[in-house]
Amino acid sequence: MEVSLDFTPVYPRHDLLIEIGRIEMAMEHLAERDERERVSLKPRLESRMQRLRSELAHLAV
């Protein structure tokens, strides 16, 4: 008897969730940065978060 498990669909979802967590942590630590860095980083982080959540939503379909 051969058991075959396919974890392929799990990995992309897992990777996206990890990356979303990293972005959330980076956003939480923005207050520790100076104003110029916050102004520069916040839109980039928000954009990245939006793309990751969109990709996660597409995986759910």
C-alpha cells in the first residue's frame, strides 16, 4: 500500500502567511524609526501587504 500526500497547495499559503506576519511586525515597529523613514516605508509596506493578501485570496479560490 502506497501513501501519497500532496502538500504542494499548503506551502504557498504558509509562505504568504509568514510574509504577512513579517510585514505586520515591520509596520508595528515603524514608530521606532525617524519621520523620514516612516514616510518612506509605510506606503511600501501597505502596498506589499495588499499584494500578499490578494495572493492569499486567490489561493483560497
